[in-house]
Amino acid sequence: MPSESSRKPFSESGRSAESAPGAPVPQGEIPLSVPEIRGNEWKYVKECLDTNWVSTAGSFANRFEDMLAEYVESKYAVATINGTSALHIALLVAGVHPDDEVLVSTLTFIAPANAIRYVGAWPVFIDAEPNYWQMDPQRVVDFLEQECRWTSGELRNKVTGRRVTAIVPVHILGHPVDLDPILTVARKYGLAVIEDATESLGAKYKGQMVGHQGDIGCFSFNGNKLITTGGGGMLVTDNEDWAQRARHLTTQAKVDPVEYIHDEIGYNYRLTNIQAALGCAQMEQIDDYICVKRGIASAYTEWLEDLAGLHPMRQAPWAESVFWLFTILVDETKYGMNSRELLAKLLEAGIQCRPLWQPMHLSPVYADLKPADCPVANRLYQDGLSLPCSVSLGESQRLVLDSLKQLSLLAGHQA
Ligand SMILES: Cc1ncc(COP(=O)(O)O)c(C=O)c1O
């Protein structure tokens, strides 16, 4: 843990270039979100290495699936090489076809939008709601009810004429989307709901685990996630046929265990046993991690009450957030600097932080799509800043807060 004396001083300008996302955190810096490896990870991985079960077959892969299915109370789980591939397969098994349209949160990491394109479908970007920053369910309902037409047993976008087949609510930052209105309208029109729960494993919506309320849920175990397998993902569903097809597609669609016979285009998407071994060890500790994450969030929330212009993410009354990535909004007029200026100052001081993702409707990748009106996501993108919140954060959290206070003073405002 960095000591006070090892902290870099603030200056008027400049930033620490080494703090690029994904770069190893230099000694003395406070990372944004790093893995917590303190349980049976070494033991289980050694078991794989000792027994040569290093690849996609092996007991840990099945065990990891069972553990996750049980945890989110889902009937079936299929382990994948990452969360993006889980989303890709989810869209395929849910029956999304080329040229269909799929509603997806605009304020998200790009993976779910890209997965929609992988299957040849088109994303329709939905704005965030202002309170908890998640996909706005009213926007979903309005789009489906007003901008689409039910004709010959299909829902079609009135402007593009395309068939709408699925909704991908993304539970961002550890907090659930308000799912009920989305599920209701999806049932009305026979749309599949694929929850992107990659950032929110363990979060609950109205007392139920996210990932298990729509038709399929997807998780990620990337290095920055609540639990990690280095890289990895999981798809969960109660639909046996979909689970079987997902397993088939993730293992090259092989129909015979010995002969190389394949009945459709499959993918090499199955998680390895070594990664699953890590996953099993991480799952053993997940409740503890969530407890720590919630503690970090409540400490930030309490401390930031006294600091004008910094507004922490909140938890809806119907939600149990896991606060995966603790994020604040920076009000420039009250704090004295904007989110990017604060980002630069914190990086310079050795405190890793990140802006929110550029909303998908603004992404150059999707510039050819019909422009979407998403003012809430635009504002969240402009003002959002994620702060260090690793499970191992400990006393360093005080240093983050002290820096936020000092910078507020530096900007000429009273904390
Ligand atoms: C919202 C969201 N969806 C999907 C993914 C993709 O997961 P992975 O990196 O495991 O492919 C991520 C992050 O990594 C994410 O944040």
C-alpha cells in the first residue's frame, strides 16, 4: 500500500502516462480495480498443471459452471473464453438473425454492441436514466410502442422496416437495470431479453440475482471484474435447448466425440480448465468481495457528502448493487475543475481512475447508424469518473479522498 510520503505531489498540469488502462500499476500507485488472489487459486491451478488437464476439458470447467449456475440460481451455465463471446453465443441461440434490430444500452463498454454486429444484426441505442445511469426502461417501451409496428406476428421498426428481436439491458458498474418494464414489453412482443451482467455478478434486482431474470444472462471474468479467471465468461439460462446449443456452438459444433464431424459453423469459445480453476477459487470468495465492495462504496458516499461538486453513484431502493466500479459525477461549477481535469490530476498523483465509456451512439464505429438522442448518457460521459475500488484498496481509500479534498482546495473551492 502506498504511504503518504510516496505519493506524487500535484502540479498545475500534466498527467501520468504510465497509468494507461490495463498497464501494470507502478509501485506506489493506487490501481483502479485489480484482482484479489488470496484463496485456493494457486492450489487449483497447480492441480491442472500436475494432472495435465490444462485445456478445455477437465473437471474445473464443469465445476465452475455448476458453481455459477447455483450462485445466480440458473438451471444451466456454459463457460466461454470471455464475456464478449458469451454475448455473441447468447444472441445466436436466442434467434437473432442478420438484419434484425436489437435494443441495447448506449452507455456501456462496446462489447454488447459489437456482439450484435457479429451476428449481422443492428444495435438500437437506448439512453440511460438519470438516477442510476442504467438503460432507461421508459425509452425501451416508447421505442417499441411508438416507433415499431406489430405486423404478421412480428415487430418491425417503422422507419427501417427491420424486425426487432431482442433487448440487451446492460447492468453497468455493478448496479441492476430496472428490468420489470423491459421484461413486460419484451413478453408482449416475444422479444428475447439477454442480460449483459458482465459488470454486475452478484447484484440483485428486487431480491433476485441479475443474469437470471431475462432469457439469458452473460458474465465476464476479465482481470478488472469482481472475480477473475484472467479472461473468461459465462452464459446462463433456464432454457435447456438454448444451453445445449450454446455448449455445441462454443465447442466447434462437433457432433461426434471422436470423428471430426460438424453440423454448423461453431466457435472455439470454451473456457480452459486452468482458467476455470481460477474461477472456482474466486467463486469461493465472492460473497466476501461483494461485502468489501459495498463497504468501499458506503465509505466514499459518506465522505463525499462533505465535498461540494462530487456526486457518487447511488443504489436504487429495489436494487442491491455490488458497486463493481465506484463512479462519481463531477460538477465543474461546484468542484472547480471538470472530470477530465480531475482525472489528469489524480493520474499525476498516482491514483488510477477512468472516465465512463464513450456512449455507443457517439462512437465513430457506429457513426453510420441513425443518430440517437441520448442526452443523459452524454452528460454521464462528460462528468463521470470511476475511482479506485479494488477489494484490496484498504487504507489507500483515505489517500484518494484526501487527494480529492486537496484538489478541491487547489481549484480554489472550499471543501
Ligand atoms: C458491459 C460489458 N459487456 C461485455 C464485456 C465483455 O467482457 P469480456 O472483456 O470478458 O469480453 C465487458 C467487459 O469487459 C463489459 O463491461
